[in-house]
Amino acid sequence: MIAMKRLVVALLVLAAGCKSGPSKDDCKQLLDHLVDLEFKKAGAAASSDAMKAEIAKAKGQVSAQVNDSFMKTCTDKMTKARVKCALAASDLEGEGSVAKCDDAK
């Protein structure tokens, strides 16, 4: 799935060898945010309650597929600053994006 590949790339961009990492709650929020950004980039928009439910279901499936590996990498290898930066990002690429968070220390 393209969304998972982009999510993994975003995760790798954020990864850094730091032991004072973010909390599990911070990482869960980041995972949810990255999935939301990926669906936004893919143009997923809902005009009805049924569509909203389908999109929510798809987001949940993507999150579930990468949850364990993402959480381990996030808590073990990311800095709090990178997670905070990524949570504030409004897109995956470009200005104000998750990709810019690689400079956060």
C-alpha cells in the first residue's frame, strides 16, 4: 500500500539515535497525525457519513499494520523535538512538512 510506504519513509526521516525519546502517547499521536497527513495527500475527503466511516476504517487499518514497529522506533530512536515538530507539520513534503523535522534536535 502506498500510504504505508510513505508512512515508513516519514518515520525513517524522523528517526534518530536518541535515548531520551518521546512518550508512548506522543508516538501514538504522531502515528495518527502521519496517517491523517497521508490520507490528506491522497485526496481522501468525505462528503457523507458513510464515506467518513470508510475513511476512518481505512486509517485504522493502516495504523494497525504499522503500529508495533512504529511505536518501537518512535520511543527508542526519536527525539522529543522531532516528534513535536512532526506533530506541528501540516504536510508530509514541502514547507512546514514532516520532512523538515529532520533538522530538529
